[in-house]
Amino acid sequence: MAEESNIVIKAKHPDLGKIEIAPQVLEIIASIAAVQVKGVKRMRGSFANGVNELFGRKEFGKGIKLSFNQNKLSADIYVFLNYGVSVPKVALEIQDQVKQQLLFMTELDVGEINVHVEGVIPKKDSTSKFNSNNLFNNDVNDKGEHK
């Protein structure tokens, strides 16, 4: 039996039956659309999401909060961006992509798409490697002689 929280789509042919979409499906659509935008590092998740991902289970609906009022779908998107990107440009692109995908895949009337930038994550410096012989980054070689 369908839950009351499912969103019913107006069918073009009501005599064929009704179409319901679970909110989790809409969250996944919005999350995938947001992550595909260049400059988005990841979505905000909970501790449980992080633990699940450690065991190989990808959580695609994280970082999305949906509301459906007066036949309009609204979404709050919580993201972390890569350091160095233009925050307003990336946020606008997220809004466009999420709105476009939700409209294309569900034909629902999409209202507001609010983007919340939770943080900026710097790139990992691949040139700096951990050296256990030089913990304090002093200029001493392996034999204890100054370089």
C-alpha cells in the first residue's frame, strides 16, 4: 500500500491509473544532478551516511530536503564546493541542473531550489608526502646531519 507522503503525478490518461513517486526518488534525482555540476565536491551527509559509504553503500539522497506545497516542489540543496570555484556561478548552475532534471524526469511544477554552501574543500596536495623520519619538517637528513 502506498504511503501518504508519496507525490501523485497528474496522469495524462487517468483511466490507466495513478502515478506516485516516493520522495526518496526525488531526493536521488536532485542529489545526482547537483553532484554532476563542475565545482561540487560532495553533498552534506550525516554520520550514518559516512559509515554506510565506508562499507561501499553510496547514499545518493543525502544533502537534499524537499517540500511539496500547493502542487509545487521546493528543494534545499546542501553542498560542499571545491576550493577556488566561483560560489555564485556554481550555485546558479546547481539550481538550473536540479530544476531541469526534476522537471524532465517527473514533470512536476518546480518552485524554489535553495542552495546552501556548507563549506569549501581544498584540493589535497599530492606532492607533499608524509615522511616519518622528518615529523617536524626540519632540514635534517636521515643521518642527523643538517642539509
